Amino acid sequence: MKLKISFIIILVLILILYFIPAKKTDFFKTYPKKDKVSDNLKELYKDTIKTITVNKVEWKYYTTGK
């Protein structure tokens, strides 16, 4: 009986933690170094975001390449 109650309590705690929204952070504030990684990401963000709707779900994506 104690095992079932413990399992239910743990499951409820996991579900509660799952539904707490996470804060959105800016990559460039978290990673302030000026290097190739951040330069490449900034270059990617300069491109426009394309959208497509599939089965009533809107997807946003970047296109790269030629």
C-alpha cells in the first residue's frame, strides 16, 4: 500500500513540475562569448522564418542552403 501511495505522489509531483512553464532566455545573454558558434547563430537568425500549416498545426522553420 505504501508503495502505491509513494508512486502516486511521485507521479503527481512529476506532472506538476511538467506543467510549470519554463522561462524563455536569450541565448546571447546566457552565452556572451563572441565566437564562431554565436556568430553562426546570429547569421541564422537574420534569415526570415517560413511557416507551413499541416493538419491545423502551424510549423515555423528556417531555410538554409542554396
